[in-house]
Amino acid sequence: MKKVLIVLFALAIVSPVLAQEDPPDGPPPIVVAAHHQVVEFLELTPEQVETWTEMYIIHREGEQLARDEIRILEADLKDLMDAGGPDPAAVGELVLQIAALRAEVGEIHRIYHEDFMTLLDEDQARRLGFIARADRVQPIIPAFKLFELIPKR
């Protein structure tokens, strides 16, 4: 009886995994929907969408390369620390390299954002600014809702 229950339990766990289809080509539907929302809200032209797509791909590739290198260096640092009695100079060098790569990721994001802003006309930039301001105040909105200072929808 116990063996039967174990087999049934294993089948219950494995069946959904085996039934899954291969992932579809292209981005997940949530990414497609988010992209569409950005395009619609900012009223981007087809030319702007094409340029943005190219910029985004370059941004993601640069970011991924830096993050991959960070993971390698962090693994090296962990190995060094796990070995016991690590050389302080070697630890310091790895820490500095990781910090430099993290700064590089930040720079990649900054350049991407600045380049995106150059694509926008004045009205589109104003719309994006509105979203940025809304994002900054989002954490405090529940307090205003709690005291019913924002009308309920």
C-alpha cells in the first residue's frame, strides 16, 4: 500500500511537468503585453518602436555579459573564501572587479535610458515623466487609501 501511494504521488508530481509543451518562440505573452502597453501609452511611432527594440537588445546583451562576468567573479571569490585563509590582496582585487562590473551595469542602464529619451518628442517625454513620478509615489498610495483620501474605483 505504501509503495502504491509513493508511485501515485510521484506520478502526480511528474505528470504536469511531462505534459508541459515546449516554450513558444519569442518573448513570453506578459512581455508582449507590457511592450504593447508602453507603445500605446507613449504613442510611439513604428520607427520609434524599431529603434527602441534595437536599443533594448543592445542594452540587454551588454547587461547580460556584465552579469555573467559578475557571477564568475563571485564564484571565484566564494571559492577563495571557502578555501580558508584567503590572500587579502586577491580578495580585494575580486571585490574591486565585481564593484566595477556592477557600476558598468548601472552605466549601461543610464545610457539606455538617455538614448530612449532622445527618441521621444515633448509629449511622449511628459508621459514617461508622469509614469516615473507615479512609480516614486506608489509605495505611499496605500496610506492615502487607508484614510479614504483617494476615491475608490
